Amino acid sequence: MKITDEPSRKPAWLKTRLRTGENFRRVNNLLQYHGLSTVCQSANCPNRHECFSRGTATFLILGPNCTRNCGFCDVDPGPPAAVDPAEPIRVAGAAGELNLKHVVVTSVTRDDLPDSGAGQFAAVIAELRAQLPRCVIEVLTPDFRNNDKSLTVVMEAGPDIFNHNLETVERLYPRVRPGADYDRSLRLLERACRCFDVTTKSGLMLGLGETREELYRVFDHLALTGVTYLTIGQYLSPSPNHLPVERYVTPEEFRQLAEEASRRGVPRVFSGPLVRSSYMAERLHSD
């Protein structure tokens, strides 16, 4: 079964309410004060208003520009910024002011750096441990170009959850994730799971032309790597210059896919149209 029906307009289940109350403004102002980026803003996440209104955000480190140019992503490609040695202190300070119990840290891809940014991840983890010793730390990393040393640097800093998103099925990688490699991403997840005492997580977005059978193979591969958590959500095209949505997947299909992923060996699955990799991350970990 191929998921290719051409969509007409965004269905009702994808419409969200824009919340701009006191909490939203407080989070927005705090991030501006600390000079921090979030994937919520940079990737134009549809849940940003909800998450900010709940007093939470996903920190985006290593600058606003990505060295890759994936067809689905709204993060700006361009010349990378210099690594800011004060960024870890600002991230931990903001997380403390938000009183976060579960902190999610991600980054742009930095293929220009010898360690692909692993050292900055480690520094952020260390600062969070120092300032918020009881918080759960989740990192969502790029593939580090399959550099075992970079992965080790991050893991030895001691995150509680290591997340790397496969994003889509293997066949679609050349179109959706140029510069990435499906097997390389699987190996990263497998090594994180097998060689380090950490919970691993991955994420998929639907509506790019994948088939059910291809998704089932991804579930099997993730189960074999030992991944514990999986998020599945709807791809939404950020602009006419990005990849188009091939089909809007229904809430019932998301439920069925969650059941199938669990049946195939992925222990915990959070699946729904507006689910994103870091959306309600604390719920997936604590349920």
C-alpha cells in the first residue's frame, strides 16, 4: 500500500490553537534574554505555542545554520557560526529558570567541525548536571558522520536518553536526507544502545511517499538496534520550496502504526499527527 494520495488542504486534526498567554511570552522573552535558539522556532514546529505555554522548549545549540540542506527541514542552511563556549552555561541557566525536569537538547548538523559538535553536546550535558542534578537529559544528535569518537564524547558526558531520528524510510533518503545515510544512522543508534548504558530513541515523519511495508521494515530495524522509544508524526511542508506533502495520514492510521511498531519489538511508541521528536518528551519517558 503506497501512501501517495495528493492532499487538497490541511485536515481538521492538524489545526492548532495559537496560544500567546503569559507563559508563552515568558518563555519567549527568557530565550531572547539568554540569546538561545530553539528547534521549536527554527524548525517552525506546529506545537511551539502549546509547548511554550506549558513552560518548555527544546534547545538548539551550535548556531542557527545547518551545514546540510535537507528537503524537509526549515532550519536555515548557510555558513556555520563559531562555537560559543558560553552557550552551555546559558542553556543550563535557562533550563533552571524554566524549572525543567526533562531537558531536550538538539543541534544543527555541523559537518565542518572535526568532532561534528560532540564536544559542545558534552559541555551542555556537564553544565546541566552541575546546575540541575536531578533533571532528565535527552540529546537529539546528528549522525556525527559515523565517528565513534564523537559518539563516545557525548555518551561519556552521561545523557539519560540518546535520540537520533531516522526521519524516513531507506528508499527516500536521497531525496529527503541528502548527505545522510540510512545504515549509518542505524549503526549510530545500535552502538549507542549496545555500548553505553543509555536509553535510545528515534523518530519518523510520515507523508513523504513511504509505504506501509517500508515502515514495517524500519520498525524491524529499530527493534534490532535496541531502540526503546519511537515517535511518529505527520510531515508538514514548511514552504513551497520544501518537499511537498504526499498525503495526510489519519489519526487512526497513526494508532495502527504504533500498535504495529510495538508488535514488532519497539517497546514505547508515541504516534499521532502532531507528534514530534521532542514533543512531550517527558511523557514518553515517564509513562
